[in-house]
Amino acid sequence: MREFAERLIAQEMAQKSPEPAALVVCERLRAPLATLMGTVGFAALLSRALSLATTEIPGLRALHVDADGALQGWTERKARPLPDESFEGGVTLLAHLLGLLATFIGENLTLRLVQEVWPKLALDDLDFSEGSGK
């Protein structure tokens, strides 16, 4: 899942958005996942992923998920993770989000959903057999 998350973040970093890439990825996934599992379901899934990620990247503790499933606090100066934690934090958060998603809806549906959001992203060579964590 870590490689999967890194590819999504790299894809968004290439777009040179002023927002952190992990935040953009979460936002782009929010609509299709909220359609699939409801806003509350997506918020719960992202909250759990954030909880798991904060055990590895303490700088993420300043973030939270609002009732609509939006990740809050990343762009606020006081809540921003340390620079060396920013990329790693984003990858870790997304790896947990994707891992939880694959656990609940399966790897094939997870891949298909991501391909709908990022149709040009190559994912055919991903191997999920090594585990769903990091």
C-alpha cells in the first residue's frame, strides 16, 4: 500500500498544487468514496487511517477529519507537520487509508475506484500480497 500511496502523491505533486499532495489526494477520493459508503462512512474511514498514521508520524496529531470527511489542519501553519514529516506523513496516511479501503471493499474495487479518479496512473504492476500496512 505504501507504493500505491507514493504513486498517488507523486501524481498530485506533478500538478504543482499549492496544497499538500496528500490533502489533494484525500479530497479527490472523498466524493467517490462518500458516494460508495456515505459521508459518515468516509469520515470514519479517514479518521481511522489518521489515527493509525499518527502512531508513526506524531506531526499528524494536529490534523482532524470534519463531519463532511474533509481533512483539516494541514495547511494551517501551526498544524503543519515538520518539513521532513510532510511527505512521509502523507504517504503513511494514504497507505493506511488505502489499506483500510482494500480490507473493506477488496483490492480490485479499490484499484478500480482509484483508476476512475486518476485514469492515466499506471497501477497494473502493484502487488498487494506483501500486506496492507505500509
